[in-house]
Amino acid sequence: MAVNINTVYTTVLYILNKEQRGYITPSEFNSLAVQVQNEIFESYFPNGNQLNRQNQNNTQNDTEFFNMFKDTAYKLYPFERDASFTYNTINGGWYFNNLNLIFKIGEIISTYNGQPQNNSITQLVSKKDFDKITRSKLTAPTKKYPIAFTTQSTSNITPFSNSVLLLKVDPLPDSLNVNCVFKPTDPQWGFTPGAMGQYIYSPATSVDFELDISEQTNLITNILKYAGVVVNDATVIQVAEQEAKSVEINTKS
């Protein structure tokens, strides 16, 4: 379950206005919301590594609802999905034909048609290792054991105006399917102007946070931390930072 953008915004405004500490506009809030969502999302990866080390050392709680490594992995599920890549002849590589941004690449499956058909796990290597492996007769990749590396397109690919991520695979497969983690969609508190110039929440033009509902407190406290800078109130920053640190310590301990 995602976090409702209006719940977060109204809570932030309530806390700021409770002691007349200031006000942030929808535009300011939306900018902070994007920043904080990305920070929380990107924190899952180093946190996951830390918690995984606890698993390996047998110091991680392994009860059904209190395994923090599993909880972190669960929070990433909405962003993990398979993506079919399209081959671009001009660039000689495979790209994902969607404007959604890929954050991390997971398992790559190269499909080679024929008898028999091969659906091969493809090893992702560096460009340097790719060149070494493909030039050697002893280590040359095969349809059962293909390899790939990532690069950027040198020529524009419609509908993208900038360079995009490319996967170059050897041997060249007939199709490519990649398990990816995608970046969350930017949240947006949409509104319509009222008769008195006030902002009226518009669900139709709003985009909720894509983070799990368990992150609602984190979102509010971290947005408040930045909001303290916007309204130039050090007290807001200090209280929000203390609360955010408390939540983080409790999560990792």
C-alpha cells in the first residue's frame, strides 16, 4: 500500500502551522517530496547490505514479522519487474523502450530461437572484461553462456532526446528480458485554485508516493527537515532530524 500524498502534505502543514512556524507552497512541497522519496528509496540498498551481513553472522532476527532484511526487500518489490529490451541496429545494443528510469539491473535472460531454444542467464561484466573474453578462443561466449556489458547510446533513440542505457550482448540474442529495479515515480500534490486563491487538493492530478505505507513517518519527518530550511526555522530542522535519527536507529538496531 502506497503513501497518500495529501496525508503527508496536510500533516507537514499542520506541524509547521501549529506554532506559526511558516508555510510551504505546493511547488516547494513537491520538490521536497521528490527529494525525500529518492533518498529513502536509495537508502534501501546500503541498508540491505548491512542487514544481510547480520543474516550471515546469525545476528539478524528471523521471526516471521521481525526480519528487517526481508522487510527491506519487501519494500523494493513494487519497483522490481521484468523488462523486455528492444534491439537498436544503429547503436548495436539493447535498450528499454520506456521513459521509466532503470535504477539497477538484475538477472539478464538472453533468448536464442532454434532447436533447441536457449533461454540463457547472461553474465554482466565490465567493458574491459567483455573485450578480453570475446577476443579469446578459450573464453569466447556461447549461446548457453552469453555475456553483456552496459554502455550509453551514441545516437539518439526515439522517443528519447538524450542518450539511454544500452546492453550489448555476445552472442547477439533474438530477444532480451531483464529483471530490473526502477526508480519511483515522482510524487505530486495536485491542486485547483479556490475562489479565495487557496489551494484545493485535486486527487485527479496528484501522484501518491510509491513507497510502502510503513515509510509515512519517515517521509513526514524528512520533509519537515528540509521544510525547516525553506521557512528558515532551525527548531523545525532540529526536531525533524532527531525524529528521523530515532526512526533510523530503531530500524537498524
